[in-house]
Amino acid sequence: MMSDPVLVEVVRGGFVESRHRGAVVVCDARGRVILALGDGDRPVFPRSATKPIQALQLIESGAADAMGLSAAELALSQASHNGEPMHVGRVSAWLDRMGLGTEDLICGAHWSSHDATARAMARDGGAPSRAHNNCSGKHCGFLATARHLGEAITGYGDRDHPVQRRWRDALSELGDHPLDDAPEGIDGCGIPVIAMPLRSLALAFARIADPSRETAARRDAMARLSRAVWSAPEMIAGTGRLCSTIARQAKGRVLAKVGAEGVYAAALPGLGLGVALKVEDGAVRAAETALLATLARLGVFDAADLDALAPWSRRGITSWAGAEVGVIRPSDAFG
């Protein structure tokens, strides 16, 4: 097995205190590898990085047009959101328009990951609902598609339900990798998660960046979903989140999507490239830094972008008194 290189270092007092190993693949829509660090052929669970692909059926089925979904709702269907009021309110309203409630979501409830929102909820004696779950927008998309096509609402998270089969087929097609016999698990929100090589995930995102080989219907769905994120960047993640900051700062140039356990994927329309990375130990802090180092190496960002993204690209480590005592930085693997 190939040993993955150190992608990110944690430095304190000039001493490297911790190291995060991982793999990165960048390729074009034909599958030609532009950059590879580490083992891009080892299967990984992409987790929530596949949400832009899971949401394709919402448009391809006609459900989005039938419901008159807004750009904000289309962005929310791809989101790993903070559970802020702007997210929870839209999820609740979307469910209400379908004649459904939060009890129809199988994703479970968790507290808002936005500190101020969680504190306000606790102070007011509130409790989280399933709408607060970071995946609730994706689940609304599944429910909307099933309802539009006359499919069962109950059991929509089961492996063999049509909404699960459709996104699995789309991921297999875009990544040019069969998934029927791939290792499977259950994601945190209750739906199947399927392992695939990092190289195949990069290829799928390259085909979002350059959909010229796709059907007209799929090209339209990909374009609409990307535009939705760029027009409503706060919906894809939320306040203080990297995915939203990239969508706002690099509008039209980068569609980036985080996945749990140190996964990131991105489509770069101007370059026609897809990016996928996995940090071995699952650290989000390292995945964010590695993603920005990869995009910087590809020349995607200008000086203004780099300034806006500095809190993630070289993240300062502070003491409890607020003094900077270290930094999380890309390793020399990025050149």
C-alpha cells in the first residue's frame, strides 16, 4: 500500500507538533491526472462531498420545476449546513409545502453547529429538531423527488429505494467506477454511504466542471445546482464556514463541498478540473488547509481571494488568552 505524504503540519514554537497525512487527486473530465499526491486509488467514503451529485435527481426528475424551488432551496439540497435560523426556516417551509413535517425526515436531530445559534436555543429553553440536522436540506430534496415521482415517502433512505439508486447510479457514471459491489456503510444522517477511489471522486467533480460529455438534461442540472450555490452561498454551509466563503469569494470559479472524516471535493469550471482529497486521520482542519493549498497551486485564487481565505489556509493557533502561539500550514508536499 502506498504511504500517503504529510499534507498539513501543526507548528508550535517553530517545532512541528503534529502531522496530517493524506492523498489528493486533480484530474480533467477525460480522467487525465493533473496532480496526484498519495494513493488516489484507495477507496474512501466520500460522505457529504457527494451532495451535489445526490441533488441532480431533484432537477432531472422535474421535481424542482414542479415545486418552483428557489436558488436558495437548490443550494440547501446540497448543503452540510450550520442549522442557523436561515437554514431551519427554509427546511421547515419546504416540508410544509410538501404537506410533510420534520418527523418525516430520517436524519435525526442535533444541535446547531453555529455557536451563537446553539447558545440562543439553550438560553431560550429550546431543543434541536431534525430540521437542524446539517443534512436536512438534502433529505428534503430526496422527499421532494420521491413525492413528485409518486414513490413511497417511507423508507426513502433504504439502499434500494429509487432515490438512493438514482444518485448511486449517477455517481457511478460520473466517476466511471461501478459501485454495485463497493463497500457500503451508513452515513450519519441515515442514508447509505459508498466507498470509491479518490480518483473517481475527482473525475465526477471534473465532469461537473466540464459537463460537455453529459446529456443536455444533466448539463442543465449541474449548471443550475452550481449557480444556486454561488447565488446563495450561505445556504451550502453557513456563517464562518469554508464552503460558503469559497462560494462567495470565488463565484463561478470554484464549487467546493466538504465531506466528513477529512474529505473535500471541488469542481473548477474555468479549468475544467475536479479535485478530491482525503486526510487519513479525518481532521477537518487539515482537509480545509490541504484543499486551499491545492487550489492555490492550481492558480485558482487571486490576491483578494487569498486574503479572504487566510483564516483557513494558514490557520493561527491561539492560547486561551488570545495570543497566537502556532500555525496550521500546508507541508512542502504542495511545492
